Amino acid sequence: MHPETHLAVHHARAAELLAEADEYHLAAAVRRRRDLRTRLGWTLVEVGLRLTAAPRVAAAVPYGP
């Protein structure tokens, strides 16, 4: 293969790899944001369930000597 042809193919492939890397980073950023929303959502569900659950009565502790 002629050196200039090889160099042109190399540059084309490098550009493709950079484009793939950019797509991956953008997708990863969206995925991280969605993971955070999911964790926050489930935390809010857990808090809501705790608030709606029947209150627990504290055990009576005798006071005094």
C-alpha cells in the first residue's frame, strides 16, 4: 500500500474512533443521569412508605431511681 494511502486510511479510521468515543461519552452521561434519577425515585418511594406505615410505639422505659 502506498504510504499516503495508508495515512489517509489511518486518518479516516482515527476520525471514526473519535466519533464513536464521543457518542459513548454522551450516552454514558445520559445513563449516569438516569441512574441518579432512579436512585432518587426509589429513595422517595421508601421514605413515602415509611411515612405511611403504622407508627411504632416506643417501649416504655421506667424513669426514676
